[in-house]
Amino acid sequence: MVGDYCSISGENTDMHSQRNAKSGLSCKMVLQAVGKVLRKSKTKPNGKKPPAEEKKQYLEAEFTKVRVVDFDLKELVLLPREIDLNEWLASNTTTFFNLINLQYSTISEFCTGDTCQAMTACNTIYYWYDERGKKTKCTAPQYVDFVMSLVQKLVTEEENFPTKYGKEFPTSFDSLVKKICRYLFHVLAHLYWAHFKETVALDLQGHLNTLYAHFIVFVREFNLVDPKETCIMDDLSEILCAPVPPTPAPAAPSSPNSAPSPSSHNHVTER
């Protein structure tokens, strides 16, 4: 019986060794699988590397330097002493609506339900909220049409944007202007993000840059759009809204015998 017991014990030892070997192999396979999963976790779920961030053409120096005007836009947005604040906001808001609507119309044939299936800008999707607060995902041309139709209605209603002498602005005027400017910013952001190539092809990037910079300087001056809303375009805003460097004074004429000043050859001003 003792021999039989020893024999069984030996068999159990062999079986235990085999189990340990299999267990060790299984652990190794599990660790390899986990390592593979961890490596994939750095990419997309399908294991493919995420695409590189799309290069923003509108940030290239050859395009950002193109403007229609070369003076400080800050001077254009400052409230004149003799003008009422609401009158100033109404006048500028209406002007920006007309100009942005015109700018969009230049590329509207390229902004379709097929090319722009959502209202996007810098990896942000804008949804439309109707008067009841219902959230709707729509194509970019639909969204822009909603924006322009709403703004057109607001700026032409006498009770919202009064034009008759002596008529007061509504108490909600400030919130109306902020709402309009927020929507207009969405349109500008979409123009840069989705249609800058077409804008360049039409040689209208100078107009778009000047319009965008003027608009951003204006809304910043009167705190009309939350910075959290416009931060997606901060890289462009900081370039286009940078103060214009002062124009250097003309150099005094030098006598024929005097040596030219080194700075007169080295100083170059770009516009």
C-alpha cells in the first residue's frame, strides 16, 4: 500500500508540474495580451494610429499677413464720446451681420449638405436650439441659414433694434447682441475651418482676415462673447489681433559725404 501510495504521489507530482508549466504559459500569454492591449490603447480602438492633427492653413504666415487695412482696429471699435452705447452696439452688430453674411455668400456654393454634414469648427460641432430649446444637429448650410434668418429678424424688428428717435432700447438688448455675436462667430469659425481653401482660391483671404480681426476686437472690447466660446480660434485671434507696430519715422537726409547708418539698411518693416 505504501508503494502504491508513493506511485500515486509521483503521478500527482508530475501532474502538478504540468499544471504549473501550463499555468506559467497561460500567465505569459495573458501578460502578452495585456501588453498588446496597452499598446493599442495609445491608438484608436481598431489599433490604427490616430491621424495627425490637420494643419491649419489659415495660420500660415503667407496668409495671415494679408489684410485689407493696416491700421489699428482698436480705434474703430472704441465708443465715441457723443454716441450712446446701445446705439453703437446696434450699429456695429448690424454691420457685422451684413458683412459676415456677404462673406459667407462667396463660398456658399461649396458649403453643402454633402461637404458639410455638420456645423463644425476646430473639432467642435455646433447644434441648433430652437425657440423651445430643442437641440438639433443639422448641416452647416442649414445652421447658417438658421443664424442669418434669426439675426435678420432680430435686427429689423423695431422693438429690438429701434431706429425711431426717442424710442428706448429693450432691457434685453444686451443679451440679444451677445446672442447674435455668438452665432456670427460660429459662422466665421466655420469659414476658416471648412472653407479657407476656397476663400484663398477666390483671393478673399484678406477680406476674411480683416473682418475676423475687426469682429474679435469689437466683441472683446464690449465683452459680448464668452472667451470659452472663442478659445477654439485663439491661435488665429492672437495673430490677427496683435497691435500694429508703429510706423518708423522717416530717416533724416544724409549729406553726400556722410556714411550711411547701419540701421537704415537693416531695419525692414513688413505689412
